[in-house]
Amino acid sequence: MSIQGQVVTSAPQTCCAPLVTGVIDPRGAHQLSRLFKALADPVRLQLLSMISTRDTGEAGVCDLNDAFELSQPTISHHLKVLRKAGLITSERRGTWVYYRLVPDAVDRLGPLLAPTISA
């Protein structure tokens, strides 16, 4: 199908099977709960959105610290929780640490939050 010269596909193409095709097994539920637990804090949600929306795809710790009225150790704790859950990665460059989103981890949450319902 074409709309004003743009090609539009009728169904999204995916490389993998959908996450929610039935009841989640206990192991899968445990793994996903770790992601949700990490996101169950307003500061961590803000941090994740700040990191993921950067034009460069990454955010420096100095940029993240300056956005909050929280101490640096508190921000570091929240970043550590996100990193341990596998939602972000970090890379040290000199004295600064830069954070990036792990798209695969975030993509696993989408089908649970907006499942495709068959009629």
C-alpha cells in the first residue's frame, strides 16, 4: 500500500516470535519482573527516558546528575539498578561514564504492555 509516495506495510515485520503467545512460564515471569522492578521508580523512569531520547543515543553521568535535585550517589544508585536489570549499559571514558539504552531489554516489555489481541 502507498500513501503519498510512502510505502506502508500492513503488518509489522519482526525477527522473533512475540513474547506473549500464551501464559508466561515462571522463569520468564521472573526475568521480566526484574525489568519492571527496576522501572518501578519515577527517577529511574526519567533516567531511562533521558538516556533513550538523546540524539547521540547516550547520556553522560554529568548530564544526568544536573537534571535532578538529588545527590550524585543517589543518581548512581538508580543507574546501577537500571544497569543490573540489563536496561542500560555503561562505558567509562576518562573520568566520565556514559550510559546507553539496551533496546532488546526494553523491546521485551512492549508486547506485555500492548499485546495484540486476536479477534
